[in-house]
Amino acid sequence: MSQAKHFHFLGICGTAMGSTAAALRKQGHKITGSDNAVYPPMSTMLEQCGIELMSGYKPENLPAGADEFVVGNAISRGNPEVEALLDRKLPYTSMAELLRREVMQGKRNFVVTGTHGKTTTTSILAWLLEANGKDPGYLIGGVPANFEVGARFTDSEFFVIEGDEYDTAFFDKRSKFLHYLPEAVIVNNIEFDHADIFNSLDDILLSFSRLLRIVPRNGKVFVNGDEATCRSLIKDCPAPIVTVGTGEGNDIRLRVTAGTPEYTDFELNGVSFRLPMVGEFNARNAAMAVCVARFAGLTDDEIRAALLTFGGIKRRQTERGKVRGITIIDDFGHHPTAIRETLRGLRQRYAGSRLWALFEPRSNTSRRNALQPDLIEALKEADGSIVAAVNQPEKVPAGQLLDVDAVVAAVREAGRQSYHEANVDAIIARLKPLAQEGDVVIVFSNGGFDGIHQKLLERL
């Protein structure tokens, strides 16, 4: 790290921005920041780190003498602070470029990518290194149970980062992961996502192809060999490729050998491991992390022992409490594939229980109809579902809005209960007479969903 500086963050309460700001503060830098959404738990965590927060965006928030202004990718032209820093010709950068320059230069950077499983895979890999004394730096899009915070910058040679294909900033439309100086890359899976910035799957594949072209020859790329989209990238990569998956022909073949509501046993080319999470999807995530941990120099015995103590991720299938014998689960899932795989895993974990899925269409992709057929199929995995009204529908271009009524009707045609309710109060009123002792209610949202978890525990 360089000598202490003063960084001001625009959009500091975003998950990655807030975690980065806190980690820089712990490195001795002065941090200030502003956001429209200054609320707990992020605001509490930042204030406890000694970071001054400003609510709302105003030109007067820009501190005189700050060395650099870090602009979040949710910030656009027209923002009062952006316009002021441009008018004043102040130095600014993106979070991704700041990480590249201040944190990742000269490190062995392990970049975990893919539409699904990034947070889990990154967390497992960071923990495998941590549990074996490597003291890795990391930046994760969630908060792993094994760590107190979502980011940490250390003097270790290792840095593990969740690599997002989303664009960098209003002034840099490249994918964020192109800044991350990768030595090793994991490509878990690739599906169409981020419908607000990508027009097609081919657009997304182009960004991934650009990433693989900057992996050095002494690095390595670990690709999901079971998916044609991932395999299509291999021809563009000058670095060594390792395919990982359940199918024949993969360099590392995954086989799930046993599973209970508490763990999954799997083998990689006959070498056995146990993961304290359920389902093949999580076993795939763990398999990728194991492969990179081996690349980093850990032995299978070291990896096996560390994997047993992995504690999962907050907001990933997290049990929030019980009411009337009904279990309330919180999950960050919002892409149809994530919802489907989570429901399948919970079906195994809570065998014999009825599953109720409550879904808030809030992300840029889930508000749109591009993946509407996939959402219908995902919700069919639950015994019953309730879909909230689309969050901020005015932000969706004409003709692209998710048709919630059509989703509900299609799920009903498959013989499942499904309802469309306008708000959280209506959702709880609908669910209360339907949910019974022994049922499991899973809340899917990438936001706060109007405090629905606590309201369910209080009113269900």
C-alpha cells in the first residue's frame, strides 16, 4: 500500500464500495463518503471504522484537500457531486481501478467470475488460504461467516476477489474484472444477466474473453467444462486451461458421493472432500476453490481440513428464525438459476417440508422480462410462491417490464400455488393462513424487501 491518503467515496454504502472503504480505513487512509442510502447495517459498520458519512449528494460534500474521489458504478452524470468534481477538475477514479493500483499490483490475484456462485466460491477460497496461515487479502460481495467483514487488505502475496462482469463506472464501461491483474481465473458459469448493460449473451462472452486474454502464461484458468458457454472461451485463452465438471472429458472430474441436510461429500478425480453445505451447486463452487487452492500450493490434506470449517455466507440460505414452527430463510438470490438451485438445495436440507418462495423483482435483470420463462420454471421448484410488485418499474424501458401476473398464472398452471401481491403487508396477509407448522419460507431479494424478514417473524 502507498502512504496514507484521503479518499472520498461517492456511493459509499454499496456492498463492495463500503467494504473497500472500510478496508482502506484499516490500512490507515482517511476515508469520507456520501450516499443516498445511508442506513444500517452498512452505515453502522462504516461509522464504527471512523468514516464520516454524508447523507445525500451535494457539491459541498466534496472535502477540500482529498487526494482522490472514488466514483461507484451506480453513480451517473447529473449527480451533484459528479458534476461538481468535473467542474472543479478534481482527480477521480473507479473502485476497480483503485483496487488495481493501491491493492492488487504485484500480488497473486485469484479472480472468481461467473453468473452464479461467485460469492460462495470466493469465500471458500479465501477461507482455505486463511485457515492455512496465508493471511490473504480479499474482496467478497457478501460477508462470509468465517470473516468479520467483506474485505481485507493484507501484506500477503495472495489476493482473492469476486470478479464482476458489470461495468466499472459511468466513465469506464469495461467490465470491472478487467482491472484485476489476474494470475488465476475461475469461470463458474455464464448466463445472460445484467440486461441493463448487455444486449445479449454474446456481449457477455466478449467481456469474459477479454479477461482470459490477460491471464499470464504462468497463470491458470479454471473453467466449468460442463457448460458450452464456458468451453467456448477456451480458444481465446493463451494461459493454461483446466476444465472442471461432472461430465466425462473434464480435466478435473467432480462426483458428488453423498449428501445430508448438513453436508455434501464429493470427489475430484477420486480424491474425497466434505463440504458443510448442501447440493451439487455448492459442491461445484467448492471444487473450483479447491483447484485454485492447489494452484496456490496447498496440499489436499490442508484443503480438506479447512473445508470442514467453512461457515457459509450471510444472506445465502440464512435461517433468520422460526414462528409457529415455520422457518424463515433469507437469500440474496434474484437470478432464476440462483433461485432454482437454492430451492433444490433447501428441498434436500428440509426434506419433507413445504417450501414457500417470496420473491422481490428488484435487480436490473429481474425487473425485466428477458428471463421471464426461466423465472417461471424456477418458482415451480417451490410448493407455493408469492411475487411482489416490480421494484421501481419506471426504470425499465417500455416493453421490457416483467409481467408478474403472467408469471403467477404460468406457475399455477403447473399445479403450484402462486400469488401476486403489491407490498409486504399484502404478502404476509396472503401467506399467514396458508403457511403451516413445519413449512419453510424463503425470501429472495437483493435488497431489504421493506424489512420483510422481521415482519414475518412478528406477524406470521
